[in-house]
Amino acid sequence: MTAIDDDMAARRAAMVREIEQTAAGLVPRFSLSPRVLAAMGDVPRHAFVLPEHLSDAYRNGPLPIGFGQTISQPFIVALMTDLAALKPGDRVLDIGTGSGYQAAILAGLVSHVFTIELCAPLAARAAKTFKDLGLHNITMRVGDGHRGWPEEAPFDAIVVAAAPGEIPEALIAQLKPGGRLVIPVGGRTQKLIVVEKGSDQSSHRSEIIPVSFVPLMKDDSAGSA
Ligand code: SAH
């Protein structure tokens, strides 16, 4: 390891401690699973931020990634990953690839991640990052996440990083029985929602915390996804 790697590893460890403290400070207190915290401690977030934000890569906040988009706050990535209740053999759909950071965290915890990004230049940059880091269990495509990914469904979990006004029915339809959808919903005020699909096709919604995500945009070029 170089001195820079050592420095980044130390900053990453401090970020993980801050994430744990943020979770413990929620009312009611939230305790993140050790598996999720280990994944947050493994993935080099500095590989997913723009060069000008390198020194802020392990700050517990969102950062701009260009094209009006952001890499999510590390605590929120950890919380959403935890709420997805993942198992090692799972197949997961990640909507709004952005920098690819959330997909990389998921990839360390499950067998395969499918990820969809609407903005082609962001998708191209994330694809290069996945290649550079040797992340081979991520399949990405450019398209509109409102439709999910029917060809690869059903999924054990779906994690969405941009907020629609209403939960897209296609996403609930693409969950396995017992599967979970973790999604921010709303306009100016948003809530993080977990939808659990029952074994009888019923679904149960829980509201977790208020959040602030970019909007899940509509793809106007119908059929291109
Ligand atoms: N998970 C990302 C967060 C990126 S922000 C990360 O870890 O960096 C949300 C992303 O959703 C943006 O990149 C935006 O371009 C994308 N997005 C917005 N609307 C979308 C849609 N309808 N389908 C797919 N991606 C969408």
C-alpha cells in the first residue's frame, strides 16, 4: 500500500465510525449490520468521486458528480443497503447508477447487481470505475428505471437512488415474494420507504426517515430503454 492508500483507508475507517454514530443518533436508534459496515469499510469511495472532490471523498455528505447529479451521502447508502436485508446469494436491482458507488457496495454483499442509469455519460464513467476496480458481478444498462429490468426479474431486492412522485408498480411487480424495495418517494418533501412483498403477492409499506434525493426522471424517448 502507498501512503495515499493508507491515508484513504484511515479516512474510510473514520467515515464508518461516523455512519455508526449517525445511525445510533436516529430516533428510534438504528443499528446497522456488521456486514453492511464492513462493505462500507471496503469500497474505495474516492474512486467514485470527481478528482476535484478527492479530499472530501470520506466526508459523510453527498458530492456533485456532474450532469446535475450527486453521489449519495455514505450514511444513506449504508442505511438503504441495510434496509434491503441482503443475503449472499441475492440478485439485486440498483436504479440510478450515478457514480456506481451504491452498486459497488451492493456487489460486495450479493451474487449479482443489475444497475440502470438514464444519463449515458454517467453510465460510461461508472462502467470504467467498475472495470478499474475489478467488479465483475455488476451488469449495467442505460435506460429508465421506472420500468425496472423485466428481462432479469424477479429480484430479491431493489434499491432506488432517485425519488419518483409515486412508487412505480413495475418495481413491486419485479420483486420476488419476500423481496424488498427501498425507495425515496415524494416531491419537495420525500420519505424513504421500504416495501416488503409478501409470499401471497401482498405488499407492506414502512416509512423510515425524511430524505432528500434528486428526482427520478421520466425518459421521454419511449422505447429506448
Ligand atoms: N446511486 C448513485 C446515486 C446517483 S444520484 C451513486 O451511488 O452515486 C441518482 C441517479 O439517478 C443520477 O445519476 C440520475 O442520472 C439517475 N436517474 C434519474 N432518473 C433516472 C431514471 N428514470 N432511470 C435511471 N436513472 C435515473
